[in-house]
Amino acid sequence: MLNNILSDSLDSLAPWKTSSVTFTNSAPWYTPELRSMKQTGRQLERLDKRTPLTVHAETFKQHISSYRDALLAAKSAYFSSLINNTNRNPRILFSTVNKLLQPPATKPPSSPTLCNFFLVNFNKIAQINSSLTDTINNSSPTSPALLPPLPDLPPFPSLTAFSLVDSSTILDIITASKTTTRSLDPLPTTLTKACLFPHLTTLFNQSLSLGHFPTVYKLAAITPVLKKPTLDPVNLSNYRPISNLSSLSKTPERIVSGPTPHPSPVQQPL
């Protein structure tokens, strides 16, 4: 209900519009020296078009060759330095390598029947339940005398109710989260952080009081991605399901797990 109201409000206040955007940001490896060489090349090109002299044409060709070599050297030096400086950060390193190699984005053919096939192939819960049931039925009962004695551990405190939170706690959790807007979000994450955290406090406290997790936060947008670009896209077992939840779906989990740490068991001497 909340997501529908937010989506309708966003559509009425800021409907979708199509506009052309021109990016003028230069590449990070594009130096002022390269920009100066490019300007010189344009001057030589105009001079070559105005005059039929061979010397102008040869000068323009030599300058173009030098400019290409300078571009290649600057790009190589930039990416070499980037790879050497990010060898301990796998996320940035893999992103850099993907930009350089530009692997083909292989997508499975889209059809309603194929979606059902993916749903059956990715549904591992029934298979896990079946394997666990077979393991329990086929296992032989173990004698209690053969089991090792359990250590004397202090009893864990019983949980009867969740602790409610205030708006400042909700604001800290939402501010610390990423601002990525996902397909299931009714509003951009930046608007959610700026405007909705007082109302979210009431929503999450009511969820904690009733012991009910909102169903809308259990939904995920699943995207099948090939495990390797060289695998057969027709074989569904070669895909890995990537689940994207809504931005607020992790907030109740952080509320419950954050304030109350679990007591650690007492270590027994060896």
C-alpha cells in the first residue's frame, strides 16, 4: 500500500520525460598536452584542405600519427597505474578490467515460457528440503553413549519482544546505507533518505511490535547472469540468479541485529 501511494505521488509530481543528454567530460587520461596536440591537428587539417601543397598533407599525416601514439601511451600509463594502485581492491580492479576487455553482454532470449523455466531452475528450496528429508530417513540412529558430552554453557536470554527505535537511529541506519535506487523502489533513494525517515520510524516500530515483516520487502527482482561469458546461454544451469531487494528491505534486519549483540558462549579449557 505504501509503495503504491509513493509511486502514484512520484508519477503525478515528476512524470517520466525523455531528453537527450550530451556528456562533455573528458576521459581521465586525457591530458592538456593531448588537447593541445588535437588543436594543432585541426589547424593542420584546415591548412591541408585550403592548399594543395604536398608538404602540408605530409605534415598533417605525421602529426596524426604522433597524436595517436601519444593517446595510446597516455591511456596505457593511466590504466597501468590504476591497476597497480587497486590490486587490493577487487571491485575496482574487476571493473577496470571489464572496461578494458569489454566482454560481450550475453543475455538469454526473453519469452514468458523462458521465465517459467528460470523460475523452476532457480527454485532450490524444494530440492534442499528433499535432500534433507532423505538424509534424515537414511541415517542410522546414533547411540547417546557415543555422543560427546556437551559443555556447560550459560543459558541464552529469552526474546519476548523487540526493542523499538527512535527517528535518530533510523536516520543513522538509512544514512549509512548506499544510495543506489533499485527497480523495486517506489521513490529514488535520495528522496527516501531526505523526506521519509520519520514515517519509516512509525512503520518499522509497528512491524517490530506486531512481529510481522512487511511482505513487500520480501520481494526481489531476479536477473539471470551467465557465470562465464564463454558458457552456453541455452543451458539454464550456466546462469547465476542475482537478487536485488528494495533499498529499505535491509533496514529492519539492521535494526534487530544492531542494538542487541548476541552473548558469546564461554570457551572451555582444552
